[in-house]
Amino acid sequence: MKRDERYAEAKALIESSRHISVVGHLNPDADALGTALGMWWTLRGIGKRVDTVMASRPLPQNLSFLPGFEKIRERVNPKSDLLVSVDCGSFDRLGIERVEGAKLINIDHHRSNTGYGDIDIVEPAFASASEVAFRLAEYAGWPVPKEGAVNFYAALLSDTGFFGYEGVDGRVFDFAKRLLELGADAEWTARMLRENQPLSKLRLLPKVLSTLQLYLQGRAAGLDVTQRMLKESGATVNETDDMVNYARSLATVEVGFLIREESDGSLKVSLRSKSRADVGRIAIAFGGGGHIRAAGFTCRDMERNMLKERLLKMIEEELQ
Ligand code: 5GP
Ligand code: MN
């Protein structure tokens, strides 16, 4: 199906649906939450009955400033006749069951997206999923209300590293400009994203930084998070979400990683690279996914040291 046909079909399907659930990925980040809530406000605005659903709990409370956050549900209403997934590369990462008879529109920007929707609107060139959702709204002629613009803007800021990552170009700034014109507040949104952290997160940070190890002549750096560290600092798992950036921030480092022990004992790995290594490829090899410079996976069948050894082998190959 051609691009325009997919947009046209998504528009028709959304406009003819009676009960829509917009769903983001497990452990939702600001892009998943902001894109889902931006869609929610937009679809409400055109008179649709619509829910936002995130199957993870707890939700990241530092993002509770996003308009509509308190309305997010944990489960899909079984009466839904349409699911719209956002920012999610594979169906299993939604953490939901399929709803009998309901269609699925997959709105995403991950290159590794498996194409699991009845209609897939996947734009790997876009820096955040919110731009994909916004372009669909624009194509369809649905007005984006101010609260929707705030959500889309927060999603964009977060996924572009505050306009600092690869893929930030004039089109991204055009998109940002449109959102500001629709009422998003640049200073307030940036402040809420950066300076709205719980104390537990700052208490956790020195524990995590104390685990820093360098590998491969300083070209890779790793951090560890254990359940014990989380308990001792009173932090929830999502409070580690951006700590992998500290590993990558070192001058000599090309690849940073963080391995977090989950409550079920599995290990959640976050990978980040600067400008050469394709960490998306590494994550895919371990059954996960993501982007070239930011990717992740969950490991259930290896203990930490074995996992690190395998991971470092793959990182070394990427650095050749
Ligand atoms: P993070 O390290 O922040 O969890 O994720 C970085 C990027 O990789 C995000 O785009 C995220 O969606 C993707 N990602 C992380 N974990 C997984 C995973 O287990 N499976 C897939 N398909 N993508 C993941
Ligand atoms: Mn994203």
C-alpha cells in the first residue's frame, strides 16, 4: 500500500470507529505517553469516544504534568472496535491482548517495527512518534487542540534529546514551530521534563554511577541497576530511564549500556551510541529493537555476567 493510501485508510477507519483505544508500549517514555495523549485529545476533539491505555504500572510520575495523564487506563476496554498503537515496534511490547473484532492501526517511527497492524503508518525518518501522529491528524484535517500540542511537543523534545540527536533537521523545527503556534509552551515543557524529578531518583543516581565500568579501551561503558538499589532509594524502575546517558556521556565512549534487574529477575538492557555503532542491530540480535542510537531488549535466560560478555562481543564487532 502506498503512503497516501495508508493515511487515507487510517483516517477512514478512525472516523468510522465507535470506541478507540490508543495504546503505548510497556514502560512508556515521554514519546509513548505524549503521542498517545496527543492523539487522545485530538480524537476527542473530533467527537470520538476514546481511551488512552498503558499496560504498565506504575506510570512515570515525573510525566504526570502531561495533560490527560490522570485519565490513562491500565486495560483496554473490551468494547473497543479500534486499537491505535503508538511508538511501539512490536505487538508484544504493548502488553495487551488482541480485542476480538477490533482493527489495529500501528503509528510508529522505529526502523525495527515488525508491521503488526492492519494499517501500518511507520516513518523511520521521523524523530518522534508524535510527528507521525501529528502528520496523520494534519492529513485527515483534524484540529490538534492545545493540550494535544503540549503532549506532542513533550514527546518531540524527549525523543530528540532536546533537539540534539541525529535526525534533527529543518522539518523537525517546522513541526516544533507548528506545535508552539498551537499553544505548546517551550520553556514550561522543557522545565517539566528536566526539573520535575522525584527525590528518590537523585538518591538512586550515585548508587548507579558507582557501578560504572569501562570496556574496550574506554570505547564502551556500562552501568548496573539492581532491585536492591531501587528499594534502598525508594525509586520505581522507570526512574532509571535516562541514566544510560551518563555511560554514553564520557568523552572516549561510543556505546553506553545499562543493565537493570526487573522485579521478575529478568534483565532489561538499554543501549545508546554516539555516532558510529548501530545498537539497534545489537538489540534485534537479542530479541529486542529500537533505533540506531537508542535501543533495548529484555534478557530472561542469562545471568548478568554472561549477558555482559555476549553484549560486549557484539559491541566490539559494531566498533570495528
Ligand atoms: P530504552 O533503552 O529507553 O528502554 O529504549 C530505547 C529504544 O529501544 C526505544 O525506542 C524503545 O522503544 C526500544 N526498545 C527498548 N526495549 C525494547 C524491547 O525489548 N523491544 C523492542 N522492540 N524495542 C525496545
Ligand atoms: Mn519514540
